[in-house]
Amino acid sequence: MSSELFKVSSFSLAKGKELVSEDFAAVKVIEELCIGIVCDGVGSAEAGGEAARRVVNYLMNNFKTRPKSWSIEKSLKHFISGINAILYREGVDEYERPEYLTTLSIVVIEGNRLYGANVGDSPIYLQRGGHLQQISFSHTSDEPGMEHVLTQAIGMAETVDPYLFENNLETGDILLLASDGLEKVLSLEETQKRLKMGASSLIKAASKKVDDDLPDDTTAVVIEILGESRREKLKKIELPIPKSLKADDTIDGYRLIKPLIQNERTWLVEKKGVKYVLKFPPVEAADDEKLLDLFVKEAWNASRLKAGFFPKAVIPKNRSARYYVMEYLDGPSLKEAISKKPLPVEDAIQLGKFLLHACSYLLKYDLVHGDIKPENVIVLQRHGKRVYKLVDFGSIVEIFSIASRAGTPSYLAPERFMGEPISEQTEIFAIGVTLYEALTGKFPYGEIEPFQTPTFKEPKGLRHFNKAVPAWLESVVMRAIERNKDRRYEVYSEMEYELTHPEKVKPYYPEGVTLFEREPVKTYRLLFIISLLFNMLFIALLLR
């Protein structure tokens, strides 16, 4: 398997005539992240093979969904500690001693940076410039004759102290993660000779050398670095950042007309009679690598998100300065459109569907918009109908990546004020607030100022302000803006289904509302039936 950045392979063979190996391995490329894992179940343990399988699956699944605000190092420590504690407790509970035992070797590659960890004696190698070198540390005894006795393994003790390391990677580097069965058969020279051919070639060569009678389960994961990510390449391009910009300046044929944002880094421009938008990084990015990285990331996202939900964007190849270009959307923002009167119900329903579909598209890239609000929705007229576009690429971030109050306070879910990370549910809340405002011209929880910690009192229903809103749509929006996330929609598709199936929408009631308040007619009917039955029973007793 290969991508633009990595060529990866994984292969395993059981020892001797065994049918099942106690090793387990996996390697995956997720966007620009590559994760490789090898676990060698301790053969003398009752559940070594099971431990190896569970550790690999646990780590891979947790890295897929890790909070992006966590560093790779923090994630490695937390996840390794977590699965170690689980397997240790289960071993003691089931066997009265540790029996879920396995070694672990893991590498995580992000950009050109390598992060690794190991517990036990499954080695990790790096080949660079024709030289193969072990970069992991074996947790084995130093006592003579006891060199193969493990001093650490996953599941061996209540806590674990993995060996952690980092390094920069270069194009052409090859990483090898292996169980210790490989080094029992192949020398470093033989391994190096076959490494570029991948894991299968390596393991089969080892098996052939011992007449297909391997002395131990043997596994390998091979990762070859093919090149730098597009983001890294964009960042390394030496381009000046204009310090001052003014009307009628010309940059690469684009004539600046007027700034569109107060900071004067986003401009309406014209080239050959066509209007565009040019976005420049902040002046401080020239000396601040973090700010530069954020702008490069923004431009990269803008150029790769090629869908009708967003304005088209490109990064010109031949630029004399650092900027990117977007199509100009000649229409008011939704905020401007609803400033005089609320959005018609049918248009609001279409707006809700549009925002949910756009967010679902972003989720395919593990992204969320981060600042959904009427100001970031442009309203266009096409063939007599409203068409919406979502703008502000600068707010787009990886899901779970921020736990701060980044965004506009009035649209932030209550849990965002308590340090919880951005998620589908917090985006659903922002969509709900946007729909509430579009239909009523008001904020459900009032306008929240920066640095204010709101109380989130029970909001009034939409129909209190706009009688044209049908009861089912009010239920959908009120559920989307629920203060209690356990009562809010969990995923985009759930809310989208109810927007398109009004007949399936259950009435929404605020938390704590009694049955009588929810359904007074049914309650009176039930009380009448109970009273009637009681009276009939009483009369029957009197007639005895």
C-alpha cells in the first residue's frame, strides 16, 4: 500500500508448523499521519496472543479519534498507560496473575517528524543513506545468560514506563518494526538488503533461510518515506509577506480594490475584468512560525476542499508574495439578509440541510468549520432561489483539535465554555443557533460577549417569536441547541434525517417538564379512566 507520502507494508508468519501467530501488527496512513504498530505476545503467558491483538487495535483506534489538541507524545503516553492498566487488571482478575502480556513497538509519523515508543524487545530500525540502525531500546535483563528475559512488557505491572523517542525524517528513509523473531534468523546486513522490497519479502526470506521452520513467530512492518507533504512544501517556499497594502496596489496582476475585513489582510481585487478575493497572512507571520503554519494550513485547506459548499480557492504556483486566491461571492451575508426580516421557513430548512451537508463533507477530512454563524454564510440568488456558501477557511480545524473558546461566543455550545473540545455536537449547536437566529432575529441564550461565562437559562421556543415556524421545525432547532449534550443530536446525519422527515420528528420538551405539562389531554384522559375504574370497584364492593 502506498500514498503520496508513504509506502507501507506488513507481514507475519507463525513459527514452525503453527497455524496462528502470537504476533499482531498493523500499519495505516490517515491523511498525512502514518501509524505502524508491532506487538509480540509473550509465548509463556496464557493470553499473550490475545494481548498483542488487543493492544494493536486499542492503539490504532484511539489514534484515529484522539483529541487533536493532544501532542503525539502525550497521546502515546496516555494510550499506552491505558491499555497496560486494562490488561494488567484483567490478568489478575481472570488468572490471579498477569497473563495478558505482550511487547509493543509503535511509530507515529506526522509531517517530517517521527515519534516512537517501545516496551519490551521488539526492535525498531531506521535505514538512512544505506545504514540500518536500531533506534528503540530493549527492556531485557543485563544478567549474563538472562539477556532474553523481559524487564518490561505491556500488562506485566500496574504501571509501565515506555521508551519514547523523536527524530526528523528525510525522503528515502525506511523504518522497520519487527518482532524479535526476525533478528534470530536474519543478520542486519541481510535485513538491509531486502528492506526496500517490503515486509513480505523480508519475512519470506527469513522463513526460506530456515527451510520454512521459523524458530519464533516473525512479523515486520515497513514504512518508506516517499516525500514531503504538500503543506510542508508550501511552508518552505520563500515568499515575502507584504507589510502594508493599499487600494490600487498591483500584485501579480491583481489590482487591490478595497479591504473586506477590518485587519486589511483580505482584499477584493480585480484581474482582467474579473473580481477575486486575495487573502494575505498577518504581518507577524514573517517572524512567527506558528502563525505562518496556521496560514499555510488555511490556504492548503481552502485549495483542497473542492466542493460547492465553499468558494473556489487556489494557491497560484508563480507568486511574488504569500497569499491565496478565492472566487468573489457577490451577495450579502446571511446576517445582512435577516437584519430586516426573518428567513422564510422553507429557506431556513434548506439552510439547515446546507450547513449539515457542508459539515458532513468536512468530517470526511476529520475537519470541522469552527465558526458557523450568519456572518460566515453568503446568500446568493440563482434562478430565483437562494443558494448558500460557507466562508472563512481560517476557522476550519481538525475535529477535537481545540478545547479553547475559539469561535464566536454566542454560537458556542455550553461544554465549550468548560474546556471540552470541538466536536460534531458542538457544531450542531452552532447550526441550531444560526437557524434560531435566522427564523427569529434573536439569540436563544442572548448575545454572549467575549470572556463572559454565560448561564444558559431555558430559551423560549421559536414559535414565541415567529408563529410561522411549524411545531416540528421548532422541535428540531430546540433539540439542536439543547444545553444538555445528552439530549442534543449526536451526529449530523441524525439532525439531517429529521429535517427531511418532518413526520418522524418527536415533540421536543425542555428537561424536567412533567407529563401533565407535555400532554395535558392524555393526562386528563388517564386520570378519568383511573377514577372510573376506582368508582366501579368501589360500587362492586358495596353491592356484595
